[in-house]
Amino acid sequence: MANIEDLSRRRFLGFAGKAGLTTLVAQAVGVNLGLVKVAGAASGKRVVTPFSFAIISDAHLYSIDNHKFDTQLADAVAQVNAMDPLPDFVVFGGDVAQNGTEDQLVKGSKILSKLKVPVRYIPGEHDWYLDMGDAWRGLFGDETWSFDHKGVHFIGLNSILVKDFWTGAGLSPKERMTVMEMLESPIAGPWGVHEKQLEWLEKDVKDLPADTPIVVFTHSPLWDYYPRWNFQTSDAPEIREILSKFDNVMSYHGHVHQTLYNRIGNMSSVAAMSTSWPWPYPPVELAFPETQMNRADPSIATDGQGIQLINLSEDFTGLVQYKPFEDSLTPFMQDGFKVPV
């Protein structure tokens, strides 16, 4: 078994979890694909009909005609449409817009309407705080939802809610939106799903058996990655507690604009790349196995951005294929080894 320090960072890796172990396997897949195998259900009681779905996230469209982010989102749509076979559906992980204006949201809706498969949406903070989600809801529907598909229960939550900081301060809608556009969000404070959604979630999963495969989508991570930048969800512990009865839960999120993996208890979390720009990694140690992209090349406009394709197998193992627009994923480890999760 190879020593971690001696492992070559020249190949991408996949990792899969079963029966309390994560297995890291070298993948000879070339430079445009990173593979992440997310922990599967160990009980074997519930069988999933294998299928795939895709994630597009964080378009951050501006009110500028023919902006480069428009083209990049259209490229993401074309990339999904070119898949053979097509995924069963797409989830958009939040932040269609940059400033929350209706024209930005409409522009995103028109581009995403070109997808050949159904789309589900969750909001990001950039979509929401100009009009408190009115335009977003009118275009994309409810921000909290669930549905069943081929043996899997899918859940979408609005994780970017904050307590009212604007009324007492007499802020205009535009000023409120400007506050929420700040990366560190020092005025608004931590985001969360808040009480009503926690109650909804508890009712939604109350009667589901423990071996039901669960996939949950939020804009922000359901763990404390880097709270200073709101790379967290304040009531994530409550969400994890509600979902703790299930054998295994997969969590997918946007917001961080980078590849990322973490596991807490029965929940595996995977981040989505954006179609707009890549964020630098914050100054914290990443959870092993440190799935990290290279620093984006500033001479390549779309480096560090892309989409995600997830293939779910019969045993509820999720194989996440990062599909960047350019060569942006860090070559990882050459040899395979096992570590506890």
C-alpha cells in the first residue's frame, strides 16, 4: 500500500464508499475528466434503477448583451445536450443572475430552456435579494421541492436565507442586494434554510424507510467549509440530523465554484464547478482526499469552470464526472488505497 506522501499527483482519482470505507482508485481518464465516486448505500435493501443526471451551477449572468458568461452558460447547455445517452434531468445549483434583476433571470431561463431534458432549480443569494425571490419564483417555481425518480428521493432546499437586516436599516432593495453580493457577507451574517424549511424537510422524509436513497441539493455546503465566506449553511447540523436516519445521503451544492468533497456521518458532499469563474481555495486544510483544482490559468477565459455529470448505480454509488471547459482539474494520485470515512 503506497505511502500518501509518495503518491504521484499525475492522475485523476475516483473514490467510493461502502461499508464505512472510502476506496480511492486511480483513473486513467486523460486531462478533461475528474472522477469522484460518492459513498453508496451499504444495506443492499433498496435497488436503484441506474441513471444519470447533470448539474450546472453559478452562471452569474449580467445585464450586458453578449457577455462572456452568457456564452459560457450556453456552452454548458450544449455540453449536456451532446451527452450520449442524455442525462435524465439537470439540476441548476443557484445564482443564475449576478444582481438579481429580472432581465438577468429571464436571460438565464432562455439559455437553459435549450436543454433537451427537464431542469430543476434552487436559488442562490445573487438570484434572491433584489425582490426577495419574486422574479425567480415566477420563472423557476418553488424553491423547496422533492420528487422520486427510479428509486431515489431528491430534495431541493433554499439555503441562502438570512434574518432581516434591511428593514431597520432602511435599505432599498438595491442596497439589500448589494450587501448580499459581498463574498464575506459581513452585514447579513450566516445563511441557512430556517425553521419553515426544516419543518417541511422533517415532514417530507418522515414516512420514508431508512434504506431510501436520498439526494439533497443546496446552494451552500451542508458543512462548515469556510464560514467567513459563507461557505457553510448555518443550520446544516439540523438538516444532517433530520436525514441521519437514512443509510446514506448524497449532498450536492454550488456556491464555492470549485471541486470539493467532504463526508460527515451518513452524508457525502460534493461541490459543483461554476460556468462563470473559479474561486480560489480558502486558507483551510481540505478534507481528505483534497480534491482540488489547479489554480486557473488567467490566459484561458474558461479555465476552472464546467459542469458535472452524476451516474447513480444500483447500489446508490454516485460516480461524479467533472467536465471542465478547459484543462483545470489537478492531476491527483497514482496508486489506490483505502481510508476510513
